[in-house]
Amino acid sequence: METVLQLFKSGGFVMYPLLGLSIYSVAMILERSLFWAKISQQQDKVVKQLLNLYRDDTDTAVMMLQRHLNLPVARIFNVALTLRRSTPQKFKLALETAAQAEMPVLKRFSNSFETVISLSPLLGLLGTVVGLITSLSSLKLGDVESSQAAGVTGGIGEALTSTAAGLIVAIATLFFASLFRGLYLRQIALIQEVGGQLELIHLDKHDAQEVYTK
């Protein structure tokens, strides 16, 4: 514990904003992890039920979706299925509009992750530069072989602590940000796939209804 505190102090003033960024990053990672875990546990079952129910009974499919409105896919498809007097064009437009409305939810914190990834190494580098300036400014000409030079060498080593800390925060955040981006892209692909299947079912129902009315 003392070693960690010593390293933190040796990193200089930039360790405080780096600590804040690391706490912020951990909070975002936890929120996104819970979000995607909830989706992965419920979504596949809801999608399968939706496709099966919608072929036979639209009202039952809508009731099932409304029990799962905590899921983005359920909210998207509920908008389209509850559209009154929907033509295939209106149905498709409703799906696209609802999907766009859910994009901020699916991409939440993406800009914040990028900010942490970009800012952390720069803060670490700033701390190292300041530490090097402080250490070298205390070194006088002719003191190269003195004990003071050894202290300067140690000060340079301590100054590099902030760079290492900044890189650790950035790398850890980058790993999870890439993971969440992959989940986001898979979600978009699923929405497009299931949306296309719903459009085909809706088109069949619309054509059958026109034939019946004629």
C-alpha cells in the first residue's frame, strides 16, 4: 500500500486528474457492462418470440414486446408494429426512425471513452516533462559525478511514473471501448436483420389483406 502511495506521489500533480479519469472510466465500463449483459440475456429469446408471434397474431406480438420495453430492440419494433394503417413504406420508415432514436442509447459514452483514451497519455507525458524540468533544473554544471546527480537520476525515474500511469489508463479504457464497439456493431446488424424479416412478414400480410378486400 505504501509503495502505491509513493508511486502516486512521485507522479506529481497530474496523478490527480489521471485518478479522476480512471474512476470515470471504471464507472462507464461498469454501466456499459451491465447494459450489454442485460441485453445478451434477454434479447435472443424476445427476437425469436417476436418473429413467431408476428406471423400469426400481431396483437400478441405487440403485448410481448411491451413486456420487454427495457430492451432497445423491443422499443424499436414496438413502434413499427403499433403503427395504424401501416403500408410497407410506412412500416419501413417507422423501423428506421425508431432505430435512429435508439442510437444514442446504444452508443452511450463512446465520445467519453475516446476522450479518456486520448487525454490520459497526454496528461502522463505532461507530468513526465514537468518532472524532468524540475529534476534537471537542480543539476548544476560540474555535479555530474556527485550524489546530487544520483538524486537527479532517481527524480527522472519517478517522473516517468506519470507516463506509465497515463498509458495504463488509456490501454485499459481502449480495451473495453473496443469490446463495447463490437457489441454495438453486432446489435446494429441484428436490428437490420430482424427488421428486414419483419418487413417481409408485414408485406405478406399487407398483400394478403389487399387480395381479401378485393
